[in-house]
Amino acid sequence: MLVNMPVNLASACRAAADSKALSPWDLYRRQRGGEGTLARADGEESFYTARMRLLLALLFILGLAAPAAAESLVRIEGKNFITPDGRPLSIKGISLGNWLMPEGYMFKFEVAKSPRQIFGAFDRLLGPDRAARFWTGFRDTYIARDDIRFIKSVGFNTVRIPLHYRLFMTEQGEIEGEGWALLDRVLGWVREAGLLAIVDLHAAPGGQTGINHDDGPGYPLMFYVPRDRELTVRLWRAIAQRYSGDPAILGYDILNEPIAPYHDTATLNMRLEPFYKEVTQAIRDVDPGRVVILAGGQWSSSFDMLGAPFAKNLAYTYHLFWASTKRDSIQRHLNFANRYDVPLFLGETGELTDEWNERFRKLQEEHGIGWAFWTYKNLDTPSTVVSIPLPAGWAEIVAFADGTRREQPAAAVIDRAIQQYLEGIRFRNGVIRWSYLASLGLKAAP
């Protein structure tokens, strides 16, 4: 039966016969040298994708393939996340903030807060060409294989990856951008390390929050402008199609902190669940069985606008910083989970003290709630896993970026500060906050 097959398909089938434990995804990546993806970013079926589909069909005919892709994915049963082998999954996660979605405070900026303001500040500081090279170096270095291996080694089991849509989609809605290769790469490292990933859309077209960290105009236009909504659905469909069946992905976190509490919440809250239904259907059309994570409104603080689950494998996420460490702070969320028998996930928290971290983390665990703290790496801070050393002269960089200093710093100051920053973000040069890790119940010392 293998005689008339193309050589690479025949060899793949023989590989399957030698190792039936390999999933179709693993077999495909083995054939592509670990670099391939199941679909091109533009959503069109590539030559390799078509060939993979034929391979999977042949493997199923031969009885060599793993069960359906959905059976290799994390799923939901009642209030629990369940691993493919049937065990409850207690999420212990960390967010890779600032990497593919920069935030001003993580550069110590107080005025240049949104990504577009940050990019503008570096354009003024370095000039557009040099700034472009800075961002290429930044994204290549801020999160690397060493970081992912370390995250696994200290006891995390999940990374949450915030995304900015502009790295994956043009303003005209074409699915392309440097973010695809970066996301492919980090998911490869996640898979290699034996971690899981949650893909989080932090900045949707038009903005979904109404504040700086969605890079919108200061109003959640995604809920008002049909084109922005359409582009957001299109992007999620492209992500789901590209990573369809990939067991390294725990789930898709559809919108980060939608709908600020000081906007027209009476109107906007009614639009949140219909949007979730639309985007979930787009995802499930190409990636069936995938867990979809739905954030509450008012910056992920309320589920009041959401009803009973409208599909299988839905989870619900809230964010809570600097709150009481008593049950009262999460009781409204527990009520929602009990009412509909659904799992909760604390998607962001932290940035206070180690003592608060420990008490708040234990509160979640007492109620069976998994968590992802914010954030993995930050500049010169005790409240993170890895602290980036503060470069010499960085105060002058900040003053210029924020506009409190009109004159550009001296060229020597800029060169030194930028070089030290790019070196400081490398894992080997960061300061590991072991007490922070201990507060999360993870490895406390080397």
C-alpha cells in the first residue's frame, strides 16, 4: 500500500507505524523539520497543508493515526479544565506581557502609555529606521527559549501570550505580519518544554477596552464599528485555522478586559455576548473542540452581562488586582460559576507584594480556580518573575518619551541606554525574584 505513495508520505506512514504514540500534529512537524504550520497566515491552504490532509486521511485508513484532534486538546467538564488523559488541570500560569503588546509603564513611561505612543516615542528618539531595528531586536530577545525553559523549570504549567492585532493583520484586513513567525516560534518552545499556552487578544481592531492598553482611540470602537468587529472575527478565525488541533494551546482568550466601566455600559454590555457567540463559531468552524475563554465586562470584573454557556468547552476569566484576600472579593464570580457549572480562570493578578500574592493565590486555589499572574518580565521591579536591570541614563529616555524634556538626550546617552536595555532583557542578564516565585507556591531558590 505504501509503494505508490510519494516518498515523504510513505516515510511518514512508516514513522507512524514505528511510533503510534505520535499525534498527527507531531508527525506533520517531524516531516517539516519542526518548522511547519498547518495553514498559511492568509488562511489559504498551502501545498504542505494539502499534503498533510492527505497524510492524515491515509493514516486514519491504516489505523495508525491518533484519535480525533479534539481528543488531544484540553477540554471542559463542569467547573474543571481536563487534560487529554482525563486529569483535572490546575492552571498555574504567567503572562508574557510587553513582548508582543508593549505597555508604557513597563518602560517606566507615564505619558507614552499605549503602543502607538511608545512606538512614536522611539521613532523620535532613534529615528524610524533605527527604531524599527530596535523593535526587531526587542521581539527577538525579550522572550526566548531560555525564558520558556525557565518558566517550566520553576513549576508553571501555562503561559498566557498577549497579542496586538497589528503584528498579525494589516489595517486593510490582510492576514500577514511579523507576529505569525514569533508566535509560531514561542509555541514551538512551549511544546518542547511541555507547557501549555493561552493565546490572548490584548489589542483588537478598533479597541475593546477604551483605555491605553488596547491601543485604540480611547473608546471601544470594536463594539460600534462593524468593520472593526469583522476584522476581529477574521483574525481569530485565521489564528484558529493556523493552529487547528495543536495540543500545545490550552485555549483562546478572546478579548482582554473588554468595556471600560465609564463608557456606555448599558449599550456595550448587551453587545459582548453576541460578539462572543460570533467569534466562537468562527473558531470552532476551523478548530473544533478548542477551549474558548470569555472575559467579563468592565475590564474583566463582571459577568453580569453573560448568560448560560452557549456552546461546549467555554471557560470564563476575570482579572483582579490589589483586592481583599478574603472570599468576598470573588464571591460574585463564584456565584456565576455555581449558577452555570462553568470553570473560572483568574487571567491577570499580581503586581503588589509577595505576601499579598501568596494569600490571594491560595484563595483562588481553595475554590479550584486556576490563575495566571501578571507579568513574567518587567523593568526594575520586585513584583515580577524576572526584573530587567535599569539602564544608565534611562530617566532621560523616559523624560524625552513623556515630553517632560524637549531636548533629545545626548547621542552617547541614548546609545548606551538602548544597548544596555537590549542586553538587559536577555534572560541571562535578568534578576530572578525567587521570593516572588515562592509566593506562587513554585520553586523558591536555585
